[in-house]
Amino acid sequence: MPDERGTDRQAGTDRSAGIDRRALFSAISNVSLGLAATAVIAEQVKAAPSEETKVEELEPFKYDIESETGWVGPGGSAKEATVKQLPVSQTIAGVSMRLEPGAIRELHWHALAAEWAYVITGRCRTTVITPNGQAEVDDFEVGDTWYFPRGHGHAIQALGPGECHFLLGFDNGHFSEFGTFSITDWIARTPRHVLARNLNLPEAAFAQLPQKELYIGPGQVPPAVEDIRNSELQPSQSAHKFRMGKMPPKVFEGGEERIVSSNEFPIQTTITANRMDLKPGALRELHWHPHADEWQFYTKGRGRVTIFGSHGRVKTEEFGPGHVAFIKQGYGHYIEQVGDEPTQILILFNSGLYQEISLTNWLGGNPNSLLTSNFGIGKDQLDRLPKKEVGILGKRG
């Protein structure tokens, strides 16, 4: 039988072996945890900003829509800004259209986009037919807007006495105004025997109609009041007209805004519109939009826009009448009014609901201790920071 020393030696050996095994398992576990932590840290380092981080430069976000030739005819003209002209503008396209008195933008519809409009100068009349067979005829003047959902058939006619100039906006940056579905284009490409049967005219009558798309054509100024042909059609129960210029604005020290979302204009479900008027020297405060891109069109005056796209990337451009700006969803930005004349901007967002987060509201929503740690500033400076939205700041004295 083993002696006590032998037994102790064996037990000691087992204990030593046990300790060695536990140490081995612990070491393996620590190595595994270390490898996992190293992987996490590597991902964080890769994502964290550094001088070696390579990111793409911010894309150009400015386009001069009025500088292009566009479409010009005896009844008017049209110039557009799509992804072809401004590649960054993937979600919104625009058209600057002018019609001479009596001229028409012929009956047509858009398969890929809804249409929003703002009358800049002059007067015009629109007609629209809805899928449920309701019709609407409306007259528009400066400051009025319309909205036609995707696929609704419509037409536009200038009422005089002078030219009518309006801005069109579409909720699809790939949409081209020159690729719409026009009534003359359709009829010109349909066999005459089919047209005769469908429209109750002799085949010979169709030789007198346009043999290709009219698009925009001259015409006579219509009567002040004119009934639609089918008196049995029900009036539209979804008004397509909104008087943006007549609505009470949100007033700030440096200017005012008129924001029209689906809350104010229920049929306008895919776009929110804003008319911003800036006084000389004004600053539209730093902010971003968490759920929508922003498309701007300058009707008068000048402005300087700066955008922030993370990783230290900023880009600044100056804008004047006829210029278009596009700011991606979530990108921080601000607008500085430039020059002695007031600036007016028509702004579209690709959402029927409006959302904004301002830098000042954000700062007001945090405790002092956090801001002190974040910026390294004292109480005196903290007390000077605004605590809520300031919107449009006035000119500095």
C-alpha cells in the first residue's frame, strides 16, 4: 500500500494537474475573449474618423435650370432638372415652365411621379380627372399651388394677360417632363379605324388632328367661366388646389416660412412644400431633416448654402434666381442670405409629412454637464447657448 507521502504526492500531482487544466481552460477562454474584443475594436477603429479614413467627396449639389435650352415652342417653354442634369437629385425632379396667354400644356398624365406646382408669375387654369371619375377645374394666380397624384390626367392653360411662369416638382428624380403620356401622342399612334369606333368620328377627321405629340401649343384665352362637357361628372371631393401665398406664415426675426404638408393639403401625400422668404442678412439656422431629401429652387435674391456630410466633409455653393439645390436626407445644412435684396426659395421634401431637427433644439434637450464634457466650455458660455429653435435669425448689428 502506498504510504502517506505517496498518497500525498499523488494527490498533489492531481491537484497540480487540476490547476494546470483550469489554468489552460482559463487561458483559452481569455484568448477567445481577447480575439473577439480585438475584432470589435478593429471594426470600431475602421469606422472611427481618422486622417487615414478615405471617404468620397460630397457630390455637386447645384444646378442652374434656367441656363439650359430646354424645350421651346410657339406657345411656351420648359426646362428641367433631373438626375441627368443633377445626379445627386435621385428623389425629386423639377421643371420651370412658361406659357403664353391661351397656350396649353396639353392633356397628359405621369405614370412615374406625382406633380406639384407653384405659380411664380401670371395666371393659369388646370383641369384634372380622377380614377373615380370626378373632375375639377381650378384657376391659379401667384402663390397658388396644385398637386396631381401619379396617373391623374390633367392639363394646364395660361389665362393671360401676360405670360404664366410656374415651377413643377415631381417626387421622382428620374422622371423627365419630356417623357409624359400625352393625348396627341397616343391618338397619333392608334389606328384610325380604332379611333373612329372609340371616339365616334369618321376616320377622315383624324387627319386634321396633330400627327405627333403637341406637348405645348398656342391657343385662345378661355372664357372666365366654362362648364365641363359632361355635366354628369361629379365634382372632385379631393381639392387639388392650395393657396400657399395666402396662408399665415411662421414668422421669425430674419424672415418667414409657409410649410404645406399633407396635414394642411390632404391630397399632397408624397411631398411637403415650403416657401421661405429671407430678409437681407438672415441666417436659416443649422438643422437637418431625418426622413426626407430637400430640393430648393430660388425665385429671387441670393443665398449661400453649406452642407455637412460627416467625416469632416463640407461643401458651400451660392445660389440665385433659377438655381436648384439638392440636400440629401440627414445632411446638416444652413442658408445664409446674400446681398441687399430679399431672397425667396421654394423648397420641396420627398415626404408628405415634415420633420426637422435644429441644432438649437438639440442643445436645449441636453443637460449642462454633458455639454460641458462634449465641448469643454464653462457655465458662462453654456448660459449663452440658445435652448430652443430660432428658425431664421435676423441680420447681425
